[in-house]
Amino acid sequence: MARPRISVFIATSLDGFIATEAGGIDWLSTVEDEHGEDYGYGAFIADIDAVVMGRKTFDMVAGFDPWPFGDKRVIVLSHRDLGPAPEGVERHEGDLALLVARLGEDGVRRVYLDGGETIRQGLAEDLVDDMTLSRVPVMLGKGRPLFGPEVPYGRWQLLGSRHYPTGLVQATYRQLD
Amino acid sequence: MARPRISVFIATSLDGFIATEAGGIDWLSTVEDEHGEDYGYGAFIADIDAVVMGRKTFDMVAGFDPWPFGDKRVIVLSHRDLGPAPEGVERHEGDLALLVARLGEDGVRRVYLDGGETIRQGLAEDLVDDMTLSRVPVMLGKGRPLFGPEVPYGRWQLLGSRHYPTGLVQATYRQLD
């Protein structure tokens, strides 16, 4: 089977953070609007066959009610037992590229890579095919960065950008080979 | 006289750097096109009465031929003598807010704040009125960041965004009081 397409869909502050130092994401509510604008997330996730996330992201979303991924296949990268987990959630220990290859063998066509550490690992291993980056019009000053020094130099092709009345600017990029 | 309007106009990599660790900006050439697209810089600088920059930025641009600021008033923040400097270049030692007040007394209407340290200082002192941020579709991984921990939490209002055929995405923000 072919290698699945690996996609990133994530929002950062103007200064590139995905959360405050304490992990807070309250500042994301500055772009919530009265119409329930989802910034394309619904259409994106509908095209996804499997979600791969790190342990920190899982521990944060595990408490969400309802569970945000429905019955979609979710794989958590972790060395430790997940404890009670929603249906469809698996744990993977070890190499991300091996996991991606295995998902391809299972017929998975497109994977959503979620969480800062997992995204950086995917970029470091040159596995990410496309990224949708949303910039929330807030400066945090300090926080948990999306990118980091393990991300290699690379050029990306802009597929498109748009802005929303809330001030969020979204751009989608494809990796240039 | 009124306090001048303080503006920022700067490009970063997708991961928020304005230069490589060694100060390199060769990666900016990835968005040079055959038509000499200036991404609005000409119109921006035409509306500027004075440029305020840090010493590192001055030392970099001092070698440019021709001098990029024409006969515009340029103030370099530095504790050390500038050496031979183009006409119109002054040195300022001390408080940025005091300098801005003095420029206002001189009838300066709009100031361009240039260079990472100077921009961060302006943000830290709550002096920046508007920012035009251009995202070059390149990941650097490491480098000299535009923002930093001295930048305070703040919400910004998007005034507009656009993208260019080279993949550069530009957004302009106004500080929300």
C-alpha cells in the first residue's frame, strides 16, 4: 500500500505558541464567533482516516466531553499505558515512520498529526506532506512553541490563504520535494 | 505635538525567525521574483518620516550600496559611536519612549521600527501601533527570533491579509487598546 498522506492542522499565536507555558488555550476563545465558525476543521477532519498524537495532547483531549474524534482511529505515541481510553484509541511505542508505514498497510489514506511534539517529530523525520497553519491575532510572549530546533530547513509551497472576520489568518502549505 | 504612529514592517520564516543564527538572510531571496515585487515596502516607506533601528540592524544595512533610506531621518539606538554614517543618521542612547516623544516634538508623524531587538523593545514598552508581518514559506529550524519573552500578552486587530504568487503571506495588524 502507498504511504499515507500526513497532514497538520493547527493554530498558533502570532508569536508561534500553541499554548501558554502552563498549557492554557483560553486565548483561542478570542477567535470563537457566534456562528460557530470552525475554520475548515470539519471539512479537514472528515477527510482524515487516522489521528496520531503525542501523550500530552491525548491527556488534554481525553477529558473532553464529547470525545472529539468520534469513532475515528486514534493512535497515541506513548511509552506508558493510556489507562481507560475511548473506543478506537490505540497506543504506539517507537518509530513514527514505522507507524506510518503500518497505517499505510492498513489502508489508511490520510493521517492527521496533532500536538507540538508529534508535529516536530514528523517534520524532523520529513514525513509531513501538508500543513494548515492558523494565526490567531494574539501575542502570548511566552508559551509552548509549535516549531523548534529539530525542524529541518525546508521550502514549502503555499496552496492558499484566507482571513476571517475574527482576524484569524489561515494558510495551507505543501512540502516542496 | 502628538505622539508619532509607530509601525513595524518585517518578514519572518514560517517558524518566526528574521535571520539564521549567523545573521544570514539569503533565504529571503526565495521570495524575490522577476518583476521586483516589493510586497508593499515602497508604499510603506514613502509614508514614514523617521526610521528607528538597533545597532545590529544598522551595522548590517550600513554596508548596503545604495544606502536604503535615502535622505530619510534614521535614528540608531546604540551606546557606541556609529563611526562614519550616511547623512541623516543620528544616534540615540537611552529610553525609546523618550526618543518617540522627542520625534513627536520634531513633527515626526510616523516612525518605522526596524530590527528584532528594537521591535521587541517597542512591543515591551507598548509603543507599537501597527505591524505588517510577512511570512516567507521557508522553515529555518534555528535562527534569530522576531518575538521573545519580553513581548507582553496582547490582542491585535487584523486590518487585512493577502498572499503573493511567491507564497509570501502578509497580514497587517493594529494594536487593540
